[in-house]
Amino acid sequence: MLFENHCLNSNGIPHIEQLNYQIHHSLDAPKSICSNVVNETLAIAQTGTKVVDTYKLGMRIGAEGMSKHFSLENRTINAVWPAEYSYMPHSIPDVNSTIGSGPNIDVATFNIQGYAAECE
């Protein structure tokens, strides 16, 4: 149940303060998971690292965290790749491509409980 009975007013409508509190606390774990994914990915990203390795790391860390807290609809996708792929919308680098000396980008897409955010 999304709203507990004690969060509803006499008309059955959620109290906004309680709703904000519930939403805030329900996002604590996703925020932590997403932050960990980005930090760990950036930690391994260096010249010569395979793009696929950064992608796999993000998937593994995200899956571990999400399996503890949320349903299968939640996912994290994060990878670092050469900026030359970035100018083309929705372009994906070759699986054998490697991170160069720069510029490189980190593409992070997180879908948490139906809400999505992307950062590049």
C-alpha cells in the first residue's frame, strides 16, 4: 500500500507532509545506490579501460543494491566512454572500445520506482 491509513485525512486524501516524508525516505536507498554506482565506475575509469567493464560494474552494483530494496522495475545503467560517441543521440559505443585519454563522458541513467533521471 502506497499510503498508510494514518497518512490519510478524513476524506481519504494523503496529508502532504506525510506524503513528502514517505517519498523522501523511500528515495534514501536509491540515492545511495546511484551514488555508489557513479563513484565506483569513475574509480575504475582510466585510459585503456574497456567501456564494457564500466558498464558491467554499474549493472552489478546497481543490481546488488536494488535486489535488497526494490522490485525488478528499478535499474541503474552507468558507463564511461569516449566523448566522440556523445554527439549522436542514443549512440552506443562498440563493445570493444576503450576509454581514451580524454575527453570522456559518464552516462548515468537511473530508473527508480517509475521515475527516471539521466546525467551525462
